[in-house]
Amino acid sequence: MRRRRPMPDWANELMEELMRPPYFLQHLYSEASSAHAAKTGNTNDENREPGDKKASSHGNSTSRSASNGNSNGSGSGNGKHYGHSPSYTKTSMTSGSGHNQKGSQGGKSSQKVKPDPEDFARSSSVHGPTLQSVPRNGEWADNKDIVNAGTTVPAPIAPTTDWQFVFKRSGFPVSIPKGYGWTVKRAEQKHGIIRLQTTKGTYALKRGHLSPERLNFLRKAFQYVEQQGFTLFAPLQTSASGKPYVVRKNETYYATDWIAGQPANFASLGQVREVAHVLAQFHHTSRGFEYDGYSPPMEFKLDDLLRDRTEDLKALLARAQTRNDPDAFDRLLANHASALRNDAEESVRVVESTECLSFLRDDEDTPGLCHLDVIPGNFIYTPEQKVIAIDFDMCTYAPRALDLSHLLRRALQQQRWLSDVAYTCFVEYNHAEVISGPEYRLIYALLRFPYRVWRVAHSHYRIGKQDGQTEELELSVREMPRRHTFLDSFSRQIQS
């Protein structure tokens, strides 16, 4: 018998890659690995799902649904590609409406920039896919979240019927399901959230940073908007004691319905239209809501917000311009300091106009609620081609220009600052309630501020240098001509 010659290493590697299960079958691999881990107690990296990265205390944070990533619209992994298996169904968790499966995160900074009312998001911009986006090892391609790099996020745990193993591994008390009256059939942990299949339904369970008072506020708000006809959100689940949360060991946990679908694709005009529709309906139906038990701080001081940002940006620009040993980041920022400073100062001039300040005062007298975290992962595009809003952790009384400008900035970055994006958004929004002249000016002011550059510069100088920051700044600078063309046109239209 002829002896078979051993295959070279490159051929073995190729065969191994070819034998890897396709992304729509990888849940089978995950289940087998998880079952083996539960039996053997082996929880090392060999039992991770294909494509999952080991969490690192200073690794790069990534996000399927939101990243500060590219503005070229080439995108990565969401949109109309529905999950083919429970393991890869994109869903999210809200404090009061869903659960955030925002992405595979290598980490978030323990010194993250304090959230502000225009961008409570976990990243500085959005990166959505084109129709040519291809899944990578069962996970949608990710981009770095420069601002929030650093904090360790628990490694995902594949679905398993040994739900107590999942809870213990994730640090969740195993008594939580009893608090809700659930009989658990299956559990899966990803990105700090547990997906539970129970005899009553499928839910997302989250360890909350929200107080019981705020969760009660959100429950009442959802009841109010539902009575007004708004149902495009995932409701909070009520515990056996009638509360929208359970408390274990001085920590609050809450759950919502699990929403099947994909994070909204902000590179798609159709899905941007749907998100605008959801925001318009939420803003309209929440007007007039009051709750005597608790009220979160309002966010109507947009003049203070933009002034503070502008002063911070000026300080960062001065730092780049006066460095004795400037690096590539310093030089790039310094070269564009004049244009960036002008943009920031113009944003302040607009918001400080008599018309805008008067509108903000009047709007505060009869406020509506805003989502304030308008990123793709918080708006789930379902197989029924609807968008469901989730993750209302930051929701409070605020001018709706904040939500609209947040949606527009992210969608415009994805679609190369094409005017069709704004036109589509405004037309859809106006079907619910007409946007007033002062609101258009507020949106313009918020868009004119060079948010993307400020965010990465703030991270670079205030928090610390991270890989990818120079590349992110280059992307921000590269989009400036298209951005200015759009903003100049927008300014002329709202002044005419």
C-alpha cells in the first residue's frame, strides 16, 4: 500500500477553514460547545462561539450596531440580513423597552466621557452595511468604538438548557426567574444581557444601573404612550410582586420582551424612514405625560450644551497646535483647527439666537419625551419590516431636535452627507407632527458642531491614546467637504 504523504501546514489550515460551519449553522456548534463546557467545567477559549473575541481590559471595543467607524457607507452587518438561528438573531434590551445586544465589545473605558443629551450612545458614529455586507464567522463585521475602548465585557455564553450555569457564569442571581414567576427552558448570555426562553415567552434580562424610581417612571411612560396609540417598543415585564424589576443583593434587574430582528441599517433610506416614523410617533404620543412619583432631569439647555462642547473643543485644538513634539494626530487636528473652530462657534451663535432660546423655553413648558440614544442597535428592524424602539435608559423630557439631529448625523455619515437622507427623514417625521422653523435651526446647530472630531479628540487627550484614533480622525477630516456642502445648503434652506 502506498503511504499517503502528509499535507503541508497551509493545506491543513485551508481544510480546517473549509470545514468550519457556515454562519447560519454555527448555533449548532455553539450549543455543542456549551453543553460540553457545562459537563466538563471547561470554560476556556476553546468553547467560545466561532468569531467571538476574548475580552481584554484594554482591547478595542466593537459594536455591530453602533461604532464610530467609517463614514463611507460601506457598512458592516445589520440591515435586512435576518438571523437564521436563535444564536444570531439580533435583538436588544431596554430599561423599559427591549434589550441591547449592541455588539461584541472588547471593552469600554472605565473613564468614559460623561453622557450628554444629544449622544448617550456608546460610540461616536454609526457604521451600517450595504447590501453587499457579509457575515464574518457568524458575527456581523464590527468597528472600533474609540471613545469607549477599555472596559471588560463578559464573554458570550452560547445557548444552553443549563440556565443556572449561564446565570452563575454571568454573575446573575439564580433566584431572578422566581421573582418573575418564570420557568426557564433555555438561557444565553451575550454582552452582559441574558436571553431567556421560558414557558411564558422569550425575554431579555438586564442588570440595571437604573433606580427603581426611574423604572417605575418608564413603565408609566410606556403605559401612557400605549394608550395614545404608540406600540412600537418592547414592554417592561412585571415581576410577581407587580413591579417592573426585581432586586437581589442590592442590585436591580429588569426584563423586556425579546425582539427578533436586526439593528436598523442607517445606510438604508427605507430604514432611516422607519426610524424617523418611530421617533415621530413616540415624541407625539408622549406629549403631556406626567408622573408625580419621579421626574428625571430635563435636557433643554442646548445653549449650555453647545457652549461647553465648543470651549472643550477649543482647548483640545490649542493643545494640538502647541505640542512641542506633535504626532500624526496632533498635526492633523492642528491643520484643520480653523475650520473646526468656526463650525463650533457657528453652532453656538445659532442656538443662542432669540428665536431658538424662546422656542426652548416654550417647549419646556409642555415637554415631550425623547429617546436620546438613537443608534442602530436601539431600533430593531424586524422580519415584518417594522422598526421597534428599545433601550430607553436615557429617555427623559427634551426637545425632539436632539433625537432628530442624532439620527440625521449618523445616517448622513453613512450615506456621504447626501441631502436625500435629510429629505426622507423630514418628510416621514412631518407626517406625524410638523417640524417648526426654530426646530430646523436647532437641528442645524447640532449638526454644525463638529461632533465626530470633538469626540475622538476628547478621547485622545482627556482619556488616553488608543489604537485607531488617528484613522478615525482621518475619516472625520475626509468627510468635511461633503459635510460642509450639505450644511451650507441646509442653512440656506432654513433661512429662506
